[in-house]
Amino acid sequence: MEANNVYYERGITSVVELNMRNLARWLDGKYDGNLLAGTNAVSTNIKGDEGYVVYVSDRRGDRVKPEYLSTGTSYASTNGSVDNEDIYGPNGILDAGEDAIDFGWDANLGGASKKGTLQNDTSELPNTGLNYPTGSPWLVVADRISRAQSAMRYQTPFFRRSVRLFDGATLSFTAAAGKLSPTKGISVSTENMVYIWGNYNATGITGIPTSGSTLNNGGYTGAQVPTSIVCDAFFPLSKTWFDASSALYPEGVGGGDVYRKADENLPSTSESTTVRAGIIAGANISAITGSPGRNIANDRINGGIHNYPRFLEVWSWGSANTPWNYTGSLVPLFHSTQAISQYEDSGPNIYVPPRRNWSFDDTFLTPQQLPPGTPFFQYIQATGFRQSLR
């Protein structure tokens, strides 16, 4: 976010990128005879009888702190969570909706626990509203272009880590037995945030979902693979996302013009960004209260399921009503512990969501076509009993 010629320290995020098309080539053996010839990294040495799960963990900037075993024994470790919960204000008080970090031994049993206490480690992540000081070693505050170049050039020292998936429109090649196919998929899992850039698993699209939540109606006829993304929070990026625009115009506007337009200059909305995957990710904590906070009308809510994807671009601009097309299943299974800032929709400079063309992927109703690593739950309900005399 930018204001008065400054950048906020909290806003710069480091990214680890995965080229999903090249990853699929590797798993399907496309590189066995050239790039990987003579090595042990060939596809036949990758365990994948039931599909593939790729796990990424980036804890740079995550400070070592005391953590606790169930016995109450302390040990020094990182925890994979951003230990600065003071997002409302900040005011040094544990306000409703801030208690995202809950690790350690249960205090009721006599040990230390972080639940019910405010974590405010500004060395892991600065408080909201603090901007880069002039002369900062990682960002030189100058004119707009040099600031943008510095923001993209220097590594942030804070715990702001993410994974970006790109070139993932097609995740299969032959779809033959033993290869990535409609019954052998790939899932990406990370404790960090995930950005999905452009189309993902969208081979052979003949139509996009109609507006509103419906069943997948046959608009995806290519050799789709079962895929899911499991992460702390996920952020869809359109086909026309451009990294420099984010640094030049972090709030999406400048000089009366709109920047960071989602899917700008595409031939038609039928070619708009499309994602087909199961999503398991975190959501922010909701609380019924009014202040402190910036947007009193909608303060302390997580935005609801329709804002579960965290959109960063201007998706509706001019006369356009740009859709984001999604087929899959959205599963908010936990609270985010890295992307913990409050939901904000207080104006067009902050948040302009797309038209939501969403549908459930009915192939998930077939067990053989579920993404690898899909969690399964069993529930047994007692309906009666009888005494057995022996």
C-alpha cells in the first residue's frame, strides 16, 4: 500500500515460483532422456503410485522462539506463523479477531500457551502503518520508479513468504496409464501463502461456468488431472498480472487512471482466467465488534466465502465486468497464521472483486478422481444397540 510517497514495510512479500508445466514434464518422464539422463532424478525414481504431493516450506525470517511439548518441556524453534497479531490499531491489546497463533502446551495444564496472549514480534513483521524509512538498507525511498525497482530487487528481512504457481494451464501430456491423467493427479501443499497466476488445470475448455454456484456442466473436456492446493491463504492472479505494476501502483490507481487491471485486453470474457482445483486454505478470524479498525461497517469479518480467494487486482474497470472462473471445491479448514491482516473492502482503491463464475467439480464425487492427499473423514452414528449374552 502506498500513501504520501512511502511504502509500508508489511506489504513486500518474497515469492518462490513453481513452473507447473515443467514440473509435470519431470513427473511424466519428458526430461528422462535429456536433462536428467544419467541421474537419479528420473521419473521412475519418483514415488507416485497414487499421484504426487509437492510440499514447500519457506521459513526465512521466522524467528526462533520457545515452543512447548505436551509435557510442558520448552524447546527453541520456529513455528511457521507470523508472530504479530496486533492488526487492529495496532494498540498493544489483544482485540477480538486477533488471536490467530495458538501453539504450545495448554495453560490449563500448567504450561505455557500462546492462546489468549498477544503476539507482537515486529522483527518478524512490522505493525501496520509503518513505512520504509529513508536510507533503509533494503529499500531506498526515492521517486516512484526507483522505489519500485528497489522493492523488487532487495530481499525483505521479514517473515513474508509465499509460493507462486505459474504456467499451470495444462498439467498432462499423454494422459496414459502411469502418467498424469484424470485418475493420477498432483497436489501442491505449503504452510506459506499461494498465488495462482493465470489459468490452472484448464485444458480443453469449451465453456466457462455460468454466474453463480452450480455443478460443473461439461465445459472442461480436456485431460484434466485431479489437483488441489493446500496453503495458508490463496491469491488468484489474472493472466495479465504484471509484477512491476504492483510495486509502481500498490493500491491499483494512480493519477486518476486505473492500473493493475485484471485480464486486460483479452479478446473476450470467455478467455478470462480459469482455475480448476480443490482449495484447502485458511481464512481470517471473524469477530462481532466495531473498532479499532479502518472500515467500521464491515470491520472484523473475514469477508465470507465469496471473498475466500484474496483478489489483488482491479477486476471490474470501465464497462468491463471481468469474471474469475473457478471449478473445484473450496474448503476453509483452519485460520490463517501467516496472511493474518484484516479483510478490507473500504473503497475501489483497496478491493475490486471479479464476477464470480464458480462451480463444484463433480468429478470429485468419484473417489478415483480425487486429488492426491485429499483428507478423508469417517463418521459413525449409533442408531441402536442390543445386549449380547455370552
